[in-house]
Amino acid sequence: EVSEEQFCDFVAQTEPPMPTDRARVAYRRFAPNGLPLRTFVAALASFLRVAREVALTEDFEGKSVGKLRKLAVGEVVEAIGNPKEDESLGLSRLRVRLLRDGAVGWATARSKAGAVYLERAPKPYLWCAQASSLREMMEDASRVTAQLIPGDVVELMEGPHEERLGSDRRVRGAAVFEEAVGWLQVSGRNGGVLAEIKENVYKCGEAIAMTDVADFSSCTMVRRIEAGEALELLQEEEVAPSEGGSRRKFRACQDGREGWVTVQGSQGKVYVRPASRHYICSQATPVHMGLGADAPVVRVLMPGEAFAAFEEPKEVSGGESFKRYQVRSTKDGAEGWVTSGLQNEIQPWTTTYKVLRSSPLTTAFAANEAAEPVEVVRLIEPGEFVEVAEQPREDHSTGQLRVRCITLRDQVAGWATVREAVGAGSVVLLQPAAPEEARAAAASGDIAPTTPIAGGGAAPSTPPAGGKGTKRPWEVKEELDEDAQRWKGQKGKGKGKGKGMDKGKAKGKGKW
């Protein structure tokens, strides 16, 4: 951990330097229960979000030949240097690292005209909604280095790298037989081919007989080929009967029967012509109403049936995909890659948590009654929301995952259990709220205001432990060098009730 003295020495060397007395007050407010090194390092990192589309370039000058790619609005980057002014262009430029793919380059942060391209953003974290494996490399076959448990929070280092599983491919058109119109599935999710385009497909323009042999004098009729039927050419050689014209051997796509069909009659009339963009089904193949993954099936074509395509095949919308992230555990610093698939195992972390099960809110981090008495402030109930001060930490005496928080209903501060001890009986009691739930809680006006720490991460400080909840929001004020007595309770005369430092005097005696 970073000690108070180390913290004071560090901030004394910053520009401008922070006085020791202010640094001590800040440390005690910011980390009343200790400051882990990883938390301190994360607080110093600076992250930005792309507010306007801007180019990432190899060099500071931003020459067109050195452009790497465009940064899309909403992308998150990490600053890896101080801003540098380009006086000739009136731009403030910054060297950054992209979280999406790890690319490094220069980007414009703002212009002298006031246009903002990069704006401050919180440090991104993820949390495990389900048990996940932490792997050494991105590939699924790489070695597993650790197991992440539901409730764990990890720091995002790179990603997401999005990959799509072998999704369906469909082509719009119409079945030659019965003319069912829709989207034919030409390949499955595993890449297997269900239907393929054939160059040897012909279409009958007028009803004509199919016979068992080419010679009219000795042939027997197999069946009548109707106008519009599709035929698959089986024999390239053309036979010219003595009566004139030409005949070729085909397979009827409708029922698979084979025989000889007149292509051109003795008077020059053409009965069968080559057909372009026709698929032949190699197995039972569905025709869907639309391109979406949940589009209903109109009809199933049997093996050998033909389908006339109107356009080129397309990927099915809504197909299965997964994301890979490079992460660092906030518990032990273990690094590796995790995968989030259909079950959404890995999700963005937020500082707003939703209570899933009743649990006690205590005044101290440790919840081991065998080691020391546990003072309970109150029970937090299912459906409540709390705002956390930092990422959860593991209580090694109990194996529980604990977090500092303040309830949004009545702004009572304390420590809550996110997850019971790891094992067969491990139960998640709190989890990060879904974005829509967090927005709804914010809209209700119950969210306690927080002050982002350096680097953008929302980590409000916690009131001193040992008492009941306070209704003051967690804030780190800049006026930390004020009289130290302002932090303590004050005696005073006057009517009415005062709130903390803002009202000064209050009747009676109390602690802030």
C-alpha cells in the first residue's frame, strides 16, 4: 500500500506542489482504510473520450502520409504524455493509446477556436456477471492463469476485440418450384454449405417432354417438363437427332428425375435456356421471410431444388458474436484475456450498485465478528441502490468481497458485502446496475453527487467510520487547508440546525 508519508512526498513534487497539511487531510479523506498501490496508480491515469471524429497520426505534425486511422466518436483513449501545442495550426495535440486495439499515435485534443475533440472520461472497468477464465493470450486455446468469480471487478487494458461466430448467409430470391419468395440460407453457422450457385442450371421456357434416350424413334417419355421448371445439365455433349435440332441430358430439379430434353427444335425454336444466379440445394434448406436471425421460415427446399437469386448473399443480422478484453484484476493485479459471449459474462462496471439480497451495512471494512465487534448501521434491502466509492476489495478474514458505499435512499455511509465467501455457498448480494437502471435512479434525484478522482474514475471519499450515516455527500473539497477545527464538531449558539461546515453554527454538539 501507499503510506501517508509516501503520498505526501509524491504530491509535494507535483506542479504546483501540495502543502503537507493539505496532503495529509486529502489522504485521510481519500483513503481512510488504506490506499492500495494499484488504486493509486489507476487514479493517476488520464483517460479521454472522442467527442468529435479526429485522425490518429504517427507523428506530432499530423501529416496526411502518417495517418493511422480515424478515431470514432465515443472511443476511449489513454493519454501517455502531456499536451503539446502546435502553434502553426493552433492545435493542442496529445500522444494517446487506444483502448480498442492498443494503437499509439498523436491526436488533436482541442483547437484555439474552442473545438473539443477529446474530453475527460472515467477510467473504464469491467465486472464479471458470471464465472470466467483469465487466459494468458487472446486465443481460447491459451493457458488459463486464473478464474474470475461473479462480482469481481477488472481494469480494462485493451479491447473489446469483436469477433463474429460463423453466422448464417442468406440470399434473396424465389424458389423455382412453387415460387416461394424469401431469403434462402446458403450456409450454416458452422460454415457448412446448404446450397451453392451452379453454372449448369437451365430454365424451361415452354412445356416439353423429357425422354429416357435421345433417339426419338426408340425413346419413352419420362414426364412432361413444365414451363418455368429448372433443369440441371448432366451431360455436356449435345446430340443431334436425324429429325434436326439438338438434345441434352438433364436432371429435373423439382423431383430429381433424369432424361433427355430438346434444347432447340428442328425449326430453330429454343425450349431450354441457361439460367444465371441459380442455387441448387445440397440438403434440406430453409427459406426465411427476412434477413434477421429470428425471421420465420416460409418454406423448406428439398435437396436438388433450385432457387433463383435476385442479388448477392448477405450476412444474417443479429448473428452470434463475442468480445475479447485484456484486463487486470483489481484484487491481485493478475493480467490476461477474458471473453464475453452470448451470456454477457463480462459487462461495463458502474459506481451505482443494485441490492439483490438483504445485507447489513457496517461501519468498518472487516466483517469478522470473531476478530472484532461488527457495528451495523442498518440493513440494505433488495431494490435499493448504493453509490460505491471504489472497486470492491476482498476481506481476507472472511473471504467476502466488500465495498465502501453510500445508500441513495437516505445517504447512509458504510461498508456492504458484494459477494459472500468464495465456494459452493458463494452468493452475490449486490451487483452493478444496468445502464437503464442507473439512469432511472439518477432521474429520481436520489443519486448522491460524487467527485471524480484524477484520471476520471469516480471514487468519492468516505466520511470517517465509527458513527451513523451522514447526509453530507462525499466530496473532496479544495479548501482542505482551512482550519482543522472545521473538520470536527463545533459548539455554537443559534437557532435552527446547521449542516456540516456550510452552516457554521448549530445548537448542541455533534460530529461532522
